[in-house]
Amino acid sequence: MQWETVIGLEIHTQLATQSKIFSGSSTAFGAEPNTQASLIDLAMPGVLPVLNKEVVRMAVRFGKAIDAEVAQRSVFARKNYFYPDLPKGYQISQYELPVVGKGMVEITLEDGSSKRVGVTRAHLEEDAGKSLHEDFHGMTGIDLNRAGTPLLEIVSEPDMRSAKEAVAYAKKIHQIVTFIGICDGNMQEGSFRVDANVSIRPKGQAELGTRAELKNINSFRFLEKAINFEITRQIDVIEDGGKVVQETRLYDANKDETRSMRSKEEANDYRYFPDPDLLPLEIDEAFINEVVATMPELPDARRARFESQYGLSAFDADQLTGSRAQADYFEAAAQVGGDAKLTANWVMGDLAAALNRDATDFAHSPVTAVALGQLVARIKDDTISGKIAKDVFAAMWAGEGGADEVIEAKGLKQITDTGAIEALVDAVLAANPEQVENYRNADADKQPKMLGFFVGQIMKQSQGKANPQQVNALLREKLG
């Protein structure tokens, strides 16, 4: 039997505010346990939540970014469950009336085609604390620093049919929330967490199968692996005569498997009801218009502009807009370098490789965008060759100064004087009469490869400083 996979994602996006959703406590990552939890976060008797306006602004910004309905009236509810890291015994969330309604994002698949994935809703809620098991023998520690951190939970339609589609969608949401500045997207720190609802059904069947929820996946690679494992597991269960149970499962990256965590709750298990401590959230048109007026350029629009303004290929433009930091870096470097395509090659090539090697990012690159642009400009005006530029870049990365400083200090300026290059060409030809004769007697299709011998000798004599274009032109003239 042929099976069809059905996948929907719930993405918890930690909003990049300085304070929590209902208190003034800091949201900074990495503080000592329980040092950033106020009386409100600890749910002490008599305290009342006060909504953070910046949280609302960020939610509206996301709604507009995916062309979704932004509710002018939404309601906060209490989601009741009991867990050690949930001080109140309930989580303040949104249920029937979320702040962001139906929207849509377009993803690009591996074959270059595109697909639309619906967004059902995006609602505001507070995060829970964190249970710590590894540092305590036979006990669990509770850190409530994260309690009350603002989240925007983005719920998709079950429109994805493979793990790769799910990853493409998750990456698209990640790109959008980081571009519009509402989330730092740091998956290692838990700022962007993904839950995947996975089910299978016979191909052609309209009714959905029983789903399992894969909880708190913190990397795109693990998301793909977890979904693929779960698909295989569910098919095996059904084909062996069993039934898939609706449950929450955890993905174990070390064993590359999912395992049962608990039975999956339904909405009525949480006994949602409007929070009596919070008034309905009302957003007027003036507020929405103010948010729209400050919206940055969205990823798709920036990618299209990179193609039209800079003449880049669709592939290059797509790569360069993978993150806002990378797009900003490229654009700043291209304006200084004066050659967009050459700049793009450096950003996606040597720079990306160095960032990856040293486990850093564009925002913290030792070579600034302006500095890289100056290096590109020195290649473009023939001060140095592309090959020498790699040595200059390595020195710049090591902190030895800007392009001009390194070129001057190391004496790397390219030889462009025609007379000097001609002297080098004549000397190499005179020293290799046999190779000259062989070249002149060779078939035309073999001559380009043989020419490389002379180019190599000349570049060696000039310590790589002779202009390659001039060398090639003079060689062809004298050998012709």
C-alpha cells in the first residue's frame, strides 16, 4: 500500500523583547538560575500580570509579514496543566481568539518549484520555566528565569507531505522572524523551537490519520531525521496490524529515534477559559498602521531586488538573503567594492568558509563588510590578483589590518607595467626554447593547456604579482 505523509508544525518563537510578557523581568539568556524571576513570574499571591506593548507590536509585525489577518480584538486564556516548572498551575496563552489569524508562506522545494503552506494562527503566550535533571543526582532542579518569556506560537496547516517540505517551511518561518527583528532565531538557546505533528494515511484518502506530536526539536537537521523516523515507525505499526496512538513523543538525537513521552492531550484537557486578570487585547488601525510603517524589507522582496538591482542570479540572491545579517553584509560590501557579482562570490565563498571554520556569524565577522568591499575594490582595479587576494583576506582575518595596509606591508601590489611584464615573458620564452617550439607545432586545441606552463613560470618569477590577463595576452602575441 502506498502511504501519504501529513505534517503540520507548531513553532515557538521567543520574542526579542528586553522584558517578559507580563512582568518587567529581564529575558537575557544565561543568567544564574532564578535570578530573573520576579514575584509575578513566581506566581506569588496577589500579583497581577501587565501586558508588554512591545510583544503586541512584534505579533502584529509577524501577521503583516505573512499577509495574515490581524485581530483587532483577541483574548488571553488560562491553559491549565500541572508541571513543576509552571508556577501558577496554568499558562497564560490565547485559544479561541488569537492575535494573528490565517496567513500563508511560500516555500521553495529542492527541485526549484514553490509551494504555499497555510498558517492557521499565531498566538501570544508565556513560556514555562525549565526543569534541570543533569546537575542533580536523583532530583530535579527548577530554573524559573524563562518563566514568563514572551512566545509567539505559529501553527501551520497540515499542508506538508515530507520531512524536506517541513524543514523548508521551518527555515522560511525562521528567515521571516529574524528578518523582521522579532526573534534572534538561536535554536541552541531555545529561541526557536519546533513541534511536528506527523501522521500517515493511504494515498487518496481524505480523512487524516492519527497523529503523533514530536516535541521541542531544536535543529533543522534533527527535525528532518525525527520526522523520517516517525513516518517509518507509523507505517511499520499499521502494516504489522497495529494502530497509531495519539501521543507526544521525544526525539533522541543520540539514538536517532522517537520515544513515547505521554498521551497527547486534547484542548478540553486544558480547560481553557478567559483569564480574568487580563482585559481583551484591543488593537486599533492606527497601531497597525504604525507597525506597517516601520516594517523592514521582507526576504522575498529583498531577494527579488538583489536580482534586479545587482544583476545576481536567482540562486545567488536566494543564498545571500538566507539571513538578514548576511543580506546586510553583502549589500554594504557591494556598495564599497563596486562589483556585486565578485562581492557575492567572496561573501558566499571565502568569507562563509572562514565563518563556518571559526564557528562565528556575519554579525561577528573579524573582516567587516566595508573591509571586504575594499578588498574587492583592489581586485577590481587590478591592484592585486584574485589569487593574491586570498592571502590578503587571510591576513585581514588574522587582524593584520585592512586590505590596503596588508598589501602595502607585504609588498603584494600587482605588476601591471607592460614593460616589466614583457621582460618577464621574454626571459621565460628564452629559457624554454624546446617548449616554445612544441607549442608552435601543436594542434590549436592543445595549445591552451601548454600555455599554462609559460604562465606558471612567469607567475613564479614574479612571485604571483604579474597581472594574469596581461601575461596571457603577451604570451599569445609572442608565441603566435
